[in-house]
Amino acid sequence: MNQVRDTGPFFHGTKADLGEGDLLTAGFRSNYRPEVVMNHVYFTAVVDGAGLAAELAPGDAAPRVYEVEPTGSYEDDPNVTDKKFPGNPTRSYRSTAPLRVVREVDGWPRLSPEALATWRARLAVLAADARGEIIN
């Protein structure tokens, strides 16, 4: 695994209703490319980044951000780090091991409807571009 720069706290954004002690696992479809089943579970040390992921997650449920702790080793997320961008500016990570929910985070910054529409449009462009491939 790559050099890890953060030790937490870590956050995960989703529309799933989870409780303390629940485990988040790999093996679900990507929020960004639903045809891809993910081999990792993703998280970040930036609560705003988790909020963005929660807002963009598919489904009609309310977006949620959870503080999580890795149960195993983890690495920089190559989708937003050195394989595509220098360093790890988003402080994003992934693990094949589950993440344990510590608590739900309240008061994280929500996106305006306009900002959310802009992000969805950006993702649609990436989905049509070969450079938008997910490194799974």
C-alpha cells in the first residue's frame, strides 16, 4: 500500500442510514460509474469531501456523513492522487477492509441545488471520457 498521510478522523458520505458500529464494505456499485462494482470502500479526512460524496450518491434518501475508522490497512485513493493528480489534495483513501461507523456527523456544509447540478454535469462529462476511468 502507498504511504498514508492521515491518521483520522476519517469520514464517509452516503445516503445509507447507518448506526454506530455498522460496517461499510466493498462490493457495491460506484456512485460515479454504476456499471463498476467497487473493490474498495472509500473515505476522506475532509468532511466537505464526504459531504460531496453523500450529495452525489444515488437514491432519494437524505445524504449523510459518518465518521468512520478503518478496520485494516488503507492507501491513497489513486483516482484522485498521484495516478491522476499530484499528491493527495483531497486527503482521500480506500481500503479493501471494512470501515466501522463511529458516529453520524451533523452540520456538514450542504451543496446548493446549483452547485449539485454543476457537479452532476461534470461527472456526466467524465463518464463519457476514457480519462474518467475508475482505478479499481
